Amino acid sequence: MQKPEICPMFTGIIEVLGQVKEVEINGTNKTFWIQSPLSSEFKVDQSIAHNGVCLTVEEIRGDSHRVTAVQETLEKTALNQWREGFFVNIERSLLPSSRLDGHFVQGHVDTIGICEKIEDKKGSWEFTFSFSENFAPLVIEKGSISLNGTSLTVYNVGKNTFSVAIIPYTYEHTILQYLKESEQVNLEFDMVGKYIVRNLSLKN
């Protein structure tokens, strides 16, 4: 979100979990030091998705890297709830030769969702989320959504709610295992759906 002149793409397939080690407040910005198994491989100025938010790597120290979220990002995403010890989904941007195993994700969060319910299904988990009705046209049954950067398929779609089913692998390899009811999540809706809604709005 900090480098609008660059448009990296992601898939919503999380590579590793990072952990927030330090939070600094600089005016209206917040700077985060994040430790992860991939941090030492990053490069300064590289675009990395953190919980679905595209942030620029500013500095690398050993197994940690530094990113900054500006005021606009903090207002439109759930990054304000990040604190020391908080776990973060991390994904590097696509290469031209990459397989697209999830769906196209830009790292530009559309809105914040709220986790309303978590149900253990004895072999999987069902998470239910609410969101602003303004975005209802962008959520369809069996459609794709990026939730904290994870590509998921939605079902039980209501006017301002949807559910997702989480298999053990996804649960264990993303921060969904740490998510609690009433907590905020970052939502990015399918890019194709946004183009269709935009096109239809211009014809009215």
C-alpha cells in the first residue's frame, strides 16, 4: 500500500508465519520489526504481503525485517491491533514463472471484517465473519476472498456475513489458529468481481 507505482501480485497461499517483535510509533505511522524464517532472504524495497497488506521491506537484521504502515493503511486495515508477540501471515509476491494456486491478490485491503463465530467441526473449523453491507455485491457463494492474506472460498453468504471452512493444514500454517471471536481481519475481495461491479455502476 506504500508503493502505488509498483503493483505486485500475490496468490493468497501463505508461505510462513512471522511474529511482531517490536512496534514503534512515528507520528501517524507505525513501524514494525517482524521475525520470520524468510526475513533474511528479503531485500530492501521488496514488496511483501503481511496479513494480506502489501508493505515495503525497509531494513533487514538477521532473521527480522522492518516495515512501516502509514496512517491510511492503519485506518483501513487491522494493522492497528498488531502488538509485540502478534503472529502475521507472510507471502512473497508472484514471479512470472509462479503457479497460481490461490487467486489473484493485490495486497490492497478493501475493508475490515469481524470474526463472529468459530466452530470446531471435529476435523475442520468453520469461521463466520461479518463485514460492511457496502461490499455485499462483491461476495458470492463459493467465490474467493483474501482473509488476512489467505485465499479462501466463502459459503453461507448473507447480506453482511459469510463463512469459510478451514482444513487442518490451513489452520496450522496460518494465523487462523490464533484468531479469536470479535477480532478484526483484513478482507480483500476478488479483483474480477470489483471490475464487474465498477463497470455496471458506470452504466447506471
